[in-house]
Amino acid sequence: MRAALFVPCYVDQLWPEVALASADLLERFGVEVRFSPEQTCCGQPFLNAGLPAEARALAQRCAAAFEGEEPVVCPSASCAAMLRHQLPRLLGAGSAALAGRVYELCEFLVDELGVRAVGGRFPRRVGLQPGCHGVRELGLARPSERVGPDFDKVGALLASVGGLELVAAARGDECCGFGGSFSVEEPEVSCRMGLDRLAALEAAGAEVLTSTDASCLLHLRGLAERRGSALRMMHVAEILAGREPPP
Amino acid sequence: MRARRDAAAAALPEWERLRERAAAIRRHTLANLGAYLEEFERNATRLGAHVHWARDAAEHNAIVEGILRERGVRRAVKSKSMLTEECGLNAHLEARGIEVVDTDLGERIVQLRREPPSHIVLPAVHLRRQEVGALFHEHLGSAAGLDDPAELAEVARRALRAAFLGAQAGLTGVNFALAESGGLVICTNEGNADLGMTLPPLHVACLGIEKLLPRAADLAVFLRLLARSATGQAITAYSSHVHGPRPGGELHVVLVDNGRSALLADAELRGALACIRCGACLNTCPVYRRSGGHSYATPVAGPIGSVLGAAREPERHASLPFACSLCGSCREVCPVRIDLPLQLVALRGRLRGRERTPRRLALRLAAAAMARPALFEGAARLARGLLAVLPESWWRRTPWGRGRARPPLPRRSFREEWRRRGR
């Protein structure tokens, strides 16, 4: 099977290891990974900053970069949700076909490849801060607000790694406060939210903090480092691909 | 509150179906609002109520003042009504010599403090019991230092009882108005609306035109959702039905538009009219919970208040739609499934469209660079280089760097590394 890797612009520039680990992980399960350098940004930052015209132009470009039939796999729930839910709103029904073949990385492994265990060892206590858009827009887990059967696709993959202990933090799927433009429009509230998440995850005993979204982790890592916290941040792709935590 | 709501919702296996049903009923009602309003007016009039129509807050206040003045009312009691907060009714009546006593305990507390409610269901949630004790000591003559919640409630109860007995009119809000019967449903936990509308001979009920439900049977959906979403109770302590005036009494119903028709005509935002004012979106919102209701400076705070406030007065409340991380929790708790994040993003587009600021210019330049992969790569490499060498004093003055350490910067971007590996 072939898949197009959709690398979020900030991952490309600020945390390339997330995309490299994603490619390794997909290849481990027999996927031929392709990367089109025509891709840049899905347009979400501009849509959420109140610039829909700019967002539409970038979304159009993004759609063109992923023409074809291949599944598009993205190591960011938020960018995947943008392509799946906002693209048809911005570009019309013509983009529905693309929207229908976009997947968040873990979602692709579980739903399309049928992966139940990724193998490897990671003998640490891991706290999962799920991306809000993964939980509430892509349905990667049961949102805490919803009534229904429990499931957690990302958590299940992590738990399949040898030695990995998944810890449960209070208010497990509460927003970390990143929120894109929110993090600079309302930095005080944004930081307060992030510090509260860090406190909850530390109280639960986490050594490593992971997420489907590197954007949330960049925010949390900045907060943790400023405070001298011992929590280490790793994207879920890095853990699943067998990378070691940063020093 | 959020935990109590979750437990109450989880106790009903049909919860998600109830929400879907409620959303469908509200959509249908709003799509046929004109017809249902006329049906309600016909039936309420047949029951002996006087129905008034107010285009805006000023008309609403003038109508209520007129009703009270014609009957020589000097003292009135009022149960909780976010609509009268929105219209500024208390200030209007007090300026004209009519005393209004709020009878909901939380409302009475913020009224004595001369401040607006900070929450639509829990008006005084921003106060501690010690602050309430000091307030009651000053205004109601309770003992200094009294801060036991039950004893404070008893102090308020005694003071309010006198207000009830001396009132010549009872003003109330309305939770639901039923088109098929012309009836009103008013929900409280304290029974204060019931006293207010049965002791004095005159009852004036004020409601926004969106409060309509087609049939009494619809209450089976909404009464189950309302209290569970609001406080985690199975049902409010009192769900009172009013069909016409009590014997020998008078009932006036004031239907208020005040911008609701304009919202109904707005395809992107009309869903906000489905709101039943349960407060669940406030209770779950991570921003509301940290910044408090007064920071919104709108009659209704929280996610729904950001939409209603910015839709009504875009200039004044331009910052509200941006004060949201778009986590989506409000949409998931909403008993009528209002897509608040989507509405907030739509409002951002309208508000930012008017701006001419450096930040907007920078964003547009970034968007232009992103549209050309080679330019994006070059500009981003330059930015990474700058970010690495700019002094820490600069970093700490940026909105991002004030609270967050600078990220370690990779030598090569992913696309550079991918190319280098010959992929």
C-alpha cells in the first residue's frame, strides 16, 4: 500500500523528527511512504485567526498537492480534522473525496491497517494528552462529554508497547490551552490551562508526556522547560516508532 | 458541576438520542418560528393572558414599566430572567421609582452587590461564602462573621419573605412557552418564581421569542435535558406550568425580539437561538472556568455568550470569539448540540476582516509565503536562524515567550532532511 505523508508546516520546521518517525512507523507496517514537497500548510491557522480567504487559498493548494487516490496520513489530529471537516466547507463538495481519505496517523494504523500492537519496548510511565480535535472531531476516543462505550485508539496503540505504562490523569481530555492563535491572543489563560494539565499529568506519575499533536506538545514543552519540570515530551509517533526520550 | 452533569447524563443510556431529538425540535421550531409565535399568542390570549410584543430592550422595558405604572405598582419581586438582565430592566424600573427585588438567592446576592451575574445558572458563583456573609451583615443585618451557607440562606429567606408579601407584582422569566396551549413553563430550584407569581395579583412574564416549543410533549425531552445539563439534577425542584392568569389575577406575557430576528436570518449563527440557557458550556469551558463570567462583559458569559455578544455588538465584543482554544467541549456537552466552535470561527472571520493591524499584515504575508513552497522553505529557514540568535530578552517579550521557553531548533527541516536522504 502507498500513502501520502501530510507533514504539518510546524512539524516540518520545528519538530521534523515527528514526521521521520511517522514515515518509519508506516514503513514498518509495509506502507510505501511518499512526500510531496508541494505541500505547505492546510490553512487552519489562518481560518482560526479570522482570515478565511487566506485559509481557502492554502486549502486549495493543499488539496492540489494531494491529488490522486492514495490515503493521506498526517501525524496531527488537528490538521487531519481540518482537511476532513473544514475543507468541504471552504472548497465545496469537490473536496469531499480528499476529505474521505485523510487519516490521523494512529487512526490510519488502527482503522485501515488493522494494527492492534506495534511491538517494541518503552518501559516508562506515559501520560497521554489527547489532541482535542482528535477526540472531538475525528473520534479517536470517546470524548468525556459523550455517553457511550469507551474506546481510545491512540491509548490502545500506546498500551501495546512493551513495558509502557499508560497513566490516567484527572480531566484526561481537557484542553491543554494551545489552541493555535489562542495561545498568543490570550497567553495568560493559555498558559494557565497548560500548567494545570502538566500538574495533573505529573500528579498521575507521568515521566513522558505524549500527544497526537506536536503543536500542543510544543506549548506544553515550553511551559515545562520554563518551570524546570522533569516531564519529557514525545510525539506519539516517536514512541510508537521506538525512539528514545530526549535527555 | 461538569462532573455532576457527566454522572447525570451517563445515567441515561438514551442521552445522545435525547440531544439529537432536542436539536431537531429546536431546528424545526426556529424554522417555523413565526407560525408558532402566532399560535402561542392565540392560545395564550384565549387563556386570558395579555400578550405584548417588544422589538428591542427599550420597548420591553417601556412595556413592563407601563403595565406596572398603570396599576400603581411601587414594589415588585422578580425571579431569575437572563432576558431582563439583557434588557437592563432593573435599572430602568429603579430609575423610575419602582423597586425590584430579585428573589433567586444568587441573583439577590449580586443585586445587593450592584454587579451583574457571573453565570446564567449560578449568578454568584464567583463569590465565597465569607463574602456573602459580609454582604448580608451589611444589608440584611445578619450577625458579623456568619458564613454558614445554610444559615445565610435562612437570613436571605426571611428577608425575601417580607419582599414577597409586600410586592404588588411578580416578574418572572420563562424557560419554555408552548405554542399548542399558550402555556408557560418556569423552572427554579428555590420556588421563588412560584411565590412571585401567586402572591401578588399581577404576573408579568418576559421571554425571548426563541423560547417557543411546539407541543407540551416536547417537554419530555427538554425537562430531562435541562437540569441534568445545568446542575446534574434529574429535574429542577420546581417546574411550574402557567396556563392563563390565576383566578382574580392578571397575566402579561412580553415577547422580546431584541436582535433575535436578525440572528435567525444569519445562516451561520442562527443555531445559537436553540440555546436553553442550561449553562453546561460555561461549566465545561476551560477559558470560562479560569477567567470568570465578569471578564466577558456580556449578559450571558461563556461560549454561548461569546457568540451572542459578538453577534449583537461586534465592535464592543470583538475579542470574545478569539478568547477560545476551539477545544470543542462546549459543543459536546450542549444538550441541543449547538456547534459553538464553528460559530466562533465564523465570527472571527467577520471581525478580523475589518482589522488593519500589524498582526493581520504579518499573517497575510505568512499566508502568501506558504502559498509558494520554495519561498516557504527559504523564509522558514531564515526565521529558524533568527529565532536561534535573537536575545532572550526579546523572546520573553513575545506573547509566546512570556510564559514558555524557546523550543530547541532543528538544524534541518523535515523537507531538507527528506531530500538529503534522497527520498
